[in-house]
Amino acid sequence: MGEHRVRVTQDGASRWRRRAGDYETLHEALAVAEPGDTLTLRPGTFREAVLLDKPVTLRPADGPGSVRLDPPAGVPLTVTAAATVQGLVIEGSDVSVPAVLITGEKAAARLADCRVETRAAVGVEITGGADAVLTGCVVDNPAGLGVRLRGAVAELQDSEVTAAAQSGLAVLGGATARLERCRLHHAGGAGVLIADPGSTAELIGCEIYEVRGSGVQAEAQAVGRLTDCTVHRVTGNGLSLDSEAELTLTACRVHDLPENAADLRGRSRLRLERSTLHDFGRGALSVWDTGTRVEAEGCKIHSAGGDYPALWVSDGATVELTDCALDDLPDALFVLDQGSTATARDCSFTGIRSSAVSVSGGATADLADCRIHQAGTGLWFRDHGSGGRLTGCEISEVSTGVIVTKGADPLLRDCTVRGAGDAGVYVSAQGRGTFEEVRVSHGRGFGFHVIDGCRTRLVRCRAESNGRAGFEFSEPGPIAEACTADDVLPAAPPTAPPADLPAPRGALPSGTGDRSPLPHPAESGPGGPGASAVGASVLGASGLGAVAPSHGGRPPTVPQIGPIPDCRPADEALAELEALVGLATVKREVRTLIDLISVGRRRQQAGLKAPSPRRHLVFTGSPGTGKTTVARLYGEILASLGVLQRGHLVEVARVDLVGEHIGSTAIRTAAAFDRARGGVLFIDEAYALAPEDGGRDFGREAIDTLVKLMEDHRDAVVVIVAGYTAEMERFLAANPGLSSRFSRTVTFPDYSADELLQIARAQCLEHEYQLAEGTASALLDHFAALDRGTGFGNGRTARQVFETMVERHAMRVAHLSDPSTEELQLLVPADLPG
């Protein structure tokens, strides 16, 4: 053993006691070592089971990997003190004990750059109140567990578990683990197992993969938190939670899984923040049992590999989604069983091959401001007790928008269904449902189709441009209040036909039980003769199929559907536009567009070809000239004309559209476009997307994405781009198809001094101030003298001047002991900015 000598250096003592010595074995060296000593090991293999019960340091003389500990039996390395081990390779082959055991409350062990290459029960066991730190270590134990904590604290940094027959990391018995930049892979059990009350694990920047079990398994009230971690290529679930365990994932990725991305049971809880779940074989979230709960915010769920619903909520479980995107899925959200609930806020469902949302078994779903685009069925409420609430949701390009059957009873308020291949809303088999201010348009079938006498309630609903009819009620039952459709004309005053002429087709002979059918609106198209005949029939202006009167000639109770009024000027929005200071040319351009659209609608109603002007606009001019205000009013006016579904304004700039890496820009741009669906997307300083020296700038990707979206969804969103005149010309030249998407350019001139004074006067009126004699002329001189360079703010400048005057007025009046009402209101020339 002489060639394996150990040098012991006393590092911690005073200089006069410093000493060193060489020993043939580690046992001998440790016997004489004192606290603070460093044991330097010459290269080779030590066949000793080492016990570090003193705060000493072990390190190889020739660097990491040159010294191995490989005893024939027992634990190769046991640490019970505040010892440090650097660069050793620990082997051992006793499958009944761990290769490294760190135990005891005094065991503040530090392992750095060590490799545990063993076939032991556990690679590294940390227990008994120990506090260990592993840095740059590797654990390879194909015979047992990788790292196990029980009633201890450990921190792993830049370390790796390369193989384990069971779990890669097990945190048990109230232990605490913190991992940074670690990798756990090729485990036979879970990548990370957290169990027992008080057990906690935090993983930051870690990767878990190639695991023959769940990526992360939490159970028995354990708590885990993962940040910027990746779980992928595991044969089980990405995440498995049971028995009141809790996990939080922030900015994580879970993908490439044959099972579920996450499976929860037994009152467990999962919170997902800005995380992505994709390419899963079964579901993204499978949530079971009363009290089990998932909260997801800002997450993306896409690309399912199987035919299962992406989100499965059953047996009383709860799922809450906020600002999440679900895409390319067979079914998106299934909520089953009484007590099960799903809530979605500002979420999007796109590319759903079957049902975006399905509710059954007495479950409920609550959706607000959500968008469902390109799906088989938008929402299906299937049976008795199933329901929920939808508010402000948009459903487009689906086979059927909403289905309500077998006693289900949802509430839909302020929702839109556009471009359905079949019915926009379909109710049958004792389904009910309440629909308030729901608009169905541009479908190829019926707008609202209610059969089987279902007691559906429709309030202020609107149907327009549907291929068959706006409303179809096969028999009495539905209740409609103040509903309108564009395939119904106002009923003409009743007139008796001449005695020598036959009654019109569809008229019911008096005193008979004749069931001669009324013409179906589809026979002549919306607004054609069929609609007119129906409007004059006993059904009133319903535009519905035939219903015979009851015995005795009394007509059944059938909802009265009124015609959509002719396009009228949007009085309030137009009045607000006209009240804006200046902008005469802008007002003229907007009125011209409105006239084109209004006349086009009237031509369409008259059976003539209607022009379809491009509604996208370019606004050019300096800041503060009212571009955003006009864009908002333009959207409101188009909505009042029925051109847009909502008319809301979504204002964005480069920072909202351009990402930091390849692919993220297209996602951001599509998300902004999706938020504007049914309204106006206003891109301020759009020229920033095409900088002069852009080269490979990602702004070009935003422009390309925008061009395609404007073509694919030309009727869904109006796009307005704004900026300085010269710069906007460069922007429009950035893509060959960009300029052709915009109908015209509207130039916003700078405000004159007189117009700025008008704006200031309006501010005074709004805030109950008055201009003293001479103040108006002083203001006019002030505005005339302003520098109108690139920093000139136009209307913004006028408002800033007013705010400065208010501040100076306050400083002046504050020194008066008892100011009068007039003094509290009056702005004098001295209040102008100096």
C-alpha cells in the first residue's frame, strides 16, 4: 500500500503549528488528522470504506477522477461531519447499502466534482438531519436509487444522475432539496420523487428525460417548484400528483410523452405559469377527484399525439385557465361529472379537430373573453345538469358553434359565432340554454336552429348572412325577445287578395286545418320572396319553417323575429368624430368609407352586387394628431354597420409583436391579431417593424405573418398601421403584398395654433376651469411660437400646456387665505409655462 500514500496537511492551525505527513492508508491518515486538515490522495484505487467524522477535506493530488474508493463491502464513503470531498470517484458494489452516506445533524458535507459509479442500494443517501451540497457531481447507479434525501437538506448544483434503477432523486420524510442546472435521466422510476408531509423540492434550470416512469412524481402532501425546467421523453406521465401534493411550474416545458403531460388525483394541486405542454400521447392535463385543482396562466398547450381530450376534468375536479393558448388538438377541454368545473379567461382554442369544449354529467364550464377558431364543434353541452356561462366569447370557422342537448342549460351572453359550416347554435332533445345578445353570422347553415320544442330563451340575438336562415324553430317552445335576422323583411300591412285570385303560397285558408307548407327561406335566399311570404304569414316575421295552427284556427305560440334595421349612421360615434378639433380631410375620408359600406349593404339587400372595399387603412402624420382616437371611432362605426363583430380597439407596437428568438415573433403577432378579432388592430409606429438597417431583424417576420393573417381572415379584423409619412412608405415596401392590403392612406395634418387653442379650451371646459381676459390671446401666441420639430406633440402638447397651467394656478391660489369660486376656476396669463 506504500504507493497509495496520503499526505495530510494541517491548513487550519497557526503558522508555528503547520505540519505535513505521509501515510500508507486513508485510515491511518484520518486517525491523525485534525479538524481543518486536507488529505491529498495520490492516484489509484483505495480498497477502504472511508468514514469522515471530522471536518476535513479529501482531494486527489492529480485532479478529479484520478482517485477511486472501491471497498469490497460496506459503504465506500460515510460523512458525519462538516467534511469536504473533491474530485473522487466512489464505486462499491454492495447492493444492500448506499455508495455515499451523509448522515447526522453535524454532517454539513460538501461534495464537488465527484463521480459515484456504483451498483448500490442508493448512489448518495442524505439523512438524519444532514445538510449537504453537491456541486458538479455525477451519480450513476443502475442497481438502485440515484440520490435519496430523508429528513435532511441538500443542494445540488450543475450535477447529474445518469442512471438509476429506481428514482433519480427521492425527497422523503420531510426533506428539502434544491437543484440548479441539474440533469436527471435514464431512471427506472420517477425522475424526481417527492413524498411525505414537509418534503419540498425546488428545481431551477433542470432537465429530466429518458425516464421509465413519471418525470416528476409528487404525493402525500409533498410540495415542489420547478422554474425553467424541461421534462421530456419519459414513458409515464410528465407530472404525476396524488394525495394532496402540490407542484408549481414556471416557464417550464413538458413534451414528447406517450401518456399525460400531467395527471392529478387525490386533492392534489398544480399551478402552471408561462409553461408549455406539447406532443403528449394521451392528455395535457388529466385531473380527477373532488378537491383536485389545476391553475394555468399564460401557458401553451398544443400538438397532441393521440385521440384523447387535451384537458380532462372529472369526478369533481377544477381547472382554471387564464391567457392560455390551446392549439392542434383532437379535443381541447372535456369537463365531466357533477361538481367538476372549468374556468377559462382570455384563452384561445385553435385547430381543434373535434370539440373545443365539451360539458357533460352535470359539470359546468365558465368562459370569458375566449376565442375558438377552426374547430369541429365550438362548445357542446351534452346532458341534464350540464351548463355554465360564456361571456364575450368569439367562435369562428367551426362546423357547429354551440350544441345544447338532453336537458343541458348554459348561459351565453355577448358572444359571436361566425363562419359555421352547419348551425351557429343548435339545440335539441330537451336542451335549454339562454342566449343573450348572441350574434351568428356568415354561416353556411342555420344561424339559430332549435328543434324538438326545446324551451330555449333568446334575448336580443342577431343572425345575419347565414346560408339557410337566421332562425329555424321546428315547433313551438323557444322564447325569443327582441331578436333580429337579415333574412326577414318587415311585414306589409295585411290586404285581402282579389276574390278571383288564389291565395298566396303559404297562406292558411280560414277555418281549416290545412298544413300547406310555407316557403323555406333557403328556397329564395336571404331577403328573397320566401322571406317576404313568411313575413306576411301567421308566423309573423319569424322566417321559420311551417307550423300548422292548432284546432279552431288558433296559431301556436311562435317567437317573433324582427328584421335587422337598415344600416344607419352610427350617430354617437360620428358625432364624436365630428366634434374633434380640425382633421377635416380625415373626417371626409372616414365618411367616404362609411358611405361605401352603407350603400353596399343596401345594394346587397336589393339583390345587386355590392362592392367590397378593403377596410384596412394607413394613418400618417405626427404624434398627437388623433390617430388612435379616430381608429377607435372607426371600429365602433363599422361594428354599428354590422361589418365588425365587436369594433373594439387593440393597440400594439413593435415590442408587442417582435420576439427575441426565431419563431416567437410569429406567435406574438398571431396572438395580437387574435385579440383584435372582431375589431381593429392598431399598430402604432409600424415603421419600426422594418428598420432601414434591419438585415435579419425579426420585425420582417412580424410583417410577413401579418400579411398572411390579413389574407386568411380578411373579414374578421380591420388593421390600421400608423406612423410618420416617410417612414410608413418604407414600411409598406417591406413586403410585396403589404401595400395592396390597405385601401387608402389617411394623412393627419399638424394642428394649427388656433386648433391647439380650441383643444385647450375644451380641456378647460371638461375640468371646469375658465380663461381670464387676455389668457386666450396669450395662449394663441404661445402655441404659435412653439418649435414644431420632431418632438412636437400636437394635441398632446396642448394638453400638457393645460396641465402646466393648472399646476401653476394651484401654486398661486394655494397662498390665498380664502379664494373665491372665480379664483379657483380662473386661469390667467401668468399661469402659462415660462
